Amino acid sequence: MVSVIKAFCVSPYIVLNSEYKSRFRVRAERLGSGDSVVLSTDSVRVNGVSSVGGKERIVSLVDLGNGKLSSSAGVNEKGEDVVLEKLEVLWDDGYGSKTVKDYLDNAKDMIKPDGGPPRWFCPVECGRPLKDSPVLLFLPGMDGLGLGLTLHHKALGKAFEVRCLHIPVYDRTPFEDLVKFVGETVRLEHVSSPNKPIYLVGDSFGGCLALAVAAHNPTIDLVVVLANPATSFGRSQLQPLFPLLEALPDGLHMTVPYLLSFVMGDPVKMATVNIESTLPPAVALEQLSGNLTALLPRLSGMADILPKDSLLWKLKLLKSAASYANSRLHAVTAEVLVLASGKDNMLPSGDEAKRLLRSLRNCKIHIFKDNGHTILLFGSKAVQLIQFVSVQEDGVNLLTVIKGTCKYRRSRRHDFVKDFLPPSRSEFKQTLADNRLYRFVTSPVMFSTLEDGKIVRGLAGVPGEGPVLLVGYHMLLGLELVPLVEEFLREKNVLVRGIAHPLLFTPKSESQSKEFSFFDMLKVYGATPVGASNLFKLLSVKSHILLYPGGAREALHRKGEAYKLFWPDQPEFVRMAARFGATIVPFGAIGEDDIAELVADYDDLMRIPVVNDYVRKYNQDGVRLRTEMDGEIANQDFYPPGLLPKIPGRFYYLFGKPIQTKGRELMLKDKENAKELYLQIKSQVEQNIAFLIKKREEDPYRSIVDRTVHQATSVAIHNVPTFEP
């Protein structure tokens, strides 16, 4: 039966060695066969000091260096609980600070035989989560240690109450009993917080366990994240080798861990986890050498994690788990997100993800084409080491993927404002690395207007305190978006949240390859579906909001319509902005005609027989906006424009003089006054565009050739000179 121990359990190893630094805090649930047992406060002691916390309060256990344990997380200097309600922009998620080496080091302590049953533990590194955070239960792979989220503890610990399942190396609990154990935990959590979702993250074998638990609890709000689930075990490429393991002499079993390490993931790729992709090749190669030197000797520890008898048992357990989960897929009603590797040498995970997509009712998949089986233990992007050697392995930041797929929520329904977690420091660094070439090609120049009307380079004229509404022109394909958001973060540490077309949040926006896409990253940076309620919520929390009244019609304009505004007649946003006293900043952006030439527009495509059917079908079932309007603004069909690249010029932005609405609420309630201000904003955007088109002719570094020569001898991209405003 299941017994819930509302206390702290510490590994027996801590009892024996007071010098050991505790890595985990535990709210434990144990799988037992007898009556419920609740540990007393005297059950575990270190140097005579109890290491068991109170029943109602969960705290961290940290070694003070003298064998005494004390509370450290979630309290301030006065001893009061401190729970954050929101994260700051570019917060430290710790991603990239941990490696596979840390996993193997921690494993040495976790594999100590204690005779205990499966139990939950909470890693100290997770810290204290945000207020009202949901519970995340991690279900491990074949190793059973529960350390598979080592690279993600700090990040996930801000968004979730993280608990990891530990199945001791010599434990022989049948799969059905594990399902009952996890299922009982899920039901207890649901009773405790019935309005919160419960997250099940299953890695390989844990994926089978997560699906089985979800099938048994169809009425509970579950979000299931599967990392290379072992439901495809019956089709594993290694099936013919498994009988040989049983016959393998004990003396040769030491070689199995090394073989498994190459099957589960390339050690060279594992060693790149904390190597930044922006480092010079010589420095990256030196770091890789050091990481490999530290990693390879530790792989021998795999023999202790999976000794022969345990390995054979785990393979039988895996076979049972796959069969059990597959027979119950029809009963799974939970949200499911499958993360699959394209180069999984253990399981056909890519094909399995597509099968699960067809078999489950509410399933979404993402395929990481260059990753191996242990997808959650890789952290870095591709690292170019020397001219002929590169490590093409995309890091998988689990929290980033959850945010980018809009799977993070604290209640029954996802709220784009209340549930939003701002981008972290590591996400921004990765974005800068990904967009380095685009930033080099466009070399964006930002100007803003001060209160006295003076135009200056930079964003000094844009208020740093919200609510602020940035209203402007949408260039072709939204080419201006990425540099704009990046510059606000770099210069002002301000996140600009874009109001986006609802199509971005439908399955139609997903790429055919099912990879983590640019659209997913837009959601990580706060893209929100257009709508009065979302605009209301963003203004109420004093956000910086990016609004394009021209919408898709402007971003997908026709030939000869560059820099032409397609705004509706009605002042859709003015009165709501005035209600919150928001500052409105009109802006113009140009440069699309310096990047590419539009050679095939909507009208051209609709004259091609086969293509026009495709365009009509794509838009037929799509989300339609402004259907009550007439004219061009209502013609918001999506289509793939034909573009001819040019020798790149440069992007220019001008943010006009801020328009204050505070104190004008009553005046702007009048429709005529609101419309007058609306037309003033539109006119200012057009004037900004005209100003930039004229002044860019004076820029000596408008051409990429001139900029490249200048950058090679002097400054960074954002400091390349331009015209004097």
C-alpha cells in the first residue's frame, strides 16, 4: 500500500557520513507492503541533530559544514516564508551550468543500497517555486535514479514543485505496483489542489509509466511530457542483443556501460553541454578536451547504476511497461507533449512520436533531429570546434519547450498573461547566438524621440515604465520583429510583448518537420493572441505591448505596397489605452526593400491553378479576423510570398514622441476624440517612415560591404555608425 510520509527522508549514506553534503530535500511517499508508517522527528539524526523537518512545512536541508542541517530555501532573514509571484526578465535559470558529469557524480551517492522501496525526492537545486506553481512529477528512465532532470533543476524549480521518482538499483517492484504508487500520488495531489494541473514528465521507461498513470486517471487534469518514450520497445534496434546480455559472463559486464553510453548518446556531444556556441574555436576545443577528460572515467559508474542482474530485470520491466502502456492508449485523455530524437540509437523514437500523435486524442510532438536517446541530458547548441569538426547536437531546455508549446499553466485553462514566464538569461543568449547572422545582415539602427522632440540614437525616448503601447508598421513577413525585441532587452532590459494573429497558436503554424520552430520561440518571448481581453490584461500588468493595426494585410502586402499602412477606420486600441493611462509610442520601420524584392504576391499566386487551390484551402478553415469590415483590411489571407534576395542594406527604426493618455480618460471616451488621436498616431507612423526613407540615403554604412569592413577593424554590430538624425 502507499504511505505518505510528511517528513524528510535522508539517504542512509548521510547517517553514516556527517561530512556528506545533502543534495536533496524530500517530501517522501514510499511504496510499502504493510501499514502506513510516519517517521518521527527522531528517526534520522546526523551528529545528534534531527534531519527531519516539520510535518506541514517543506524546507531544504543544507550541510552547514559541521554536520548540522538547517533550513535555507524559502525563508528571509526574519525566518518568514518568501514566495515570488513573478520572475524578472532575463532571470537566471541555471541552464548550462550543469553537465552529464554532475549526473554521474550524483549517481554515485544515489545508488548506495538502502533496502528501501521506490520514493520521491525534491532536489535542493530546484529551490522555491513561484506562488501557485503546479506539481511536476519526474518519472525516470532505465536507470531509475530520478536524476534525469539534472540539467533542468534550477529552471524547472521556479515554475514547478519538482518531485523525482527514485527506484533503487536493486528494487524489484513490478510495473503494475509502480503505476499504483504514482497514481496514488497523483490522486493525493489532485485532492490537495483540484484546480491545478499535474505534470508528469516521463523519460524513456518513465514515458510508459506516465501514459499508464494517465490512462488510469482520465478525469484528473494532467499534462504529460514524454522524452523518447519506450512504448516503441518492441521495435527497438537492440532487441537481438538482449538475449546475449543474459549469457554474458560477469567479467565482461563492465564493458556494457560503455556500450550503453554510446547508444544513449555520443559522449563527445555530452561533453559540449556547457560550451557556448559563440566561443572562438580554439577556446571551445580546449573546453571540450577538459570536459571529455572529466567525463570518460565517470562512465564506468554506469556498471554500478545498471549491474547485470538489475539490467536484465529492467529490460524485462521495460517490455512489460511498453505492452501495458500501449494497451491503454485509448484511455488517455490528458494533454501529451512528445519530445523525440531523430538519432536515437536505442529506440525508433521519431516514428514512435508520429504513431502516438495518431493514437492519442490530445497530442503534440516535437522532433529534435540531431539528438540521441538521452535527450534531457544535452544542453548546448551546435558548437563549431575547428574547421572540419563540429558537434551538431541541439540542446533541449525542457522549460523552454514547455513554454514554447503553451503547455505551462497554473489552472485548468492557459492564461497568456497570468501564466507567462519571461525569457531567461540563457534563452536570450541562445537567441542572440541563433540570430547572429540575421543581426549581422540587417545591422539594425534604433532612433527614438525625446519629450522635447529631439531625435536621438537608441531607445532613451521610450518610457521604461509601463504600460506602454508601441504602435507601428508591420514590414513584409514581420522582418522587423526580432531586432526590435532583442534591442529592447539589450538596451532597456524590457520585454516587448507582441499582439499576434491567432493562427500562430493553432496546429497550422507548426512546421511539417515538427521541430521547435521560430513560432514557438515567439511564444517564449510573450507573443499573445490578438483580442480585447488579452490587451486588457497586458495593460493591467503594465506591460510594453507591440501592436500592429495593419496586421496580416500589412505583413503580407502586395507589389508596390511597401511602407503603405492598412489600418482599420475604427480606433480599436485608443480608448482601452486611455483607460489604463498607457503611453502610446508611434514608430516606423524600414529596410525590407533592402533585403529582398517581392516577385510573386497574393495576386500572382491566385492566377496559378494548383497554387490557388492550396492557398484557398489553407485559409478556408483558418481563424478569420475583422470579418465585419469591408475593403482591403478584411482581406487577411495568408500566402507564401515569392522573394528574390538582394545584397543586404540595413534596418532602421524610429520611435516617435510618446503620447500620454493619463489624465485624458474622460476626453478619450468620446468616439470622435478617440478617432482624432488615432489618426494622429497613424500620421506620426507615416511621418516616421518617410523620415527614415529620406535619411537612410545619408548613411555611409547602409551597404553590408561597408559595414563589414568597418566592423572588421573596430566596433560591434549595434555600434556601427549611421546618419545623424
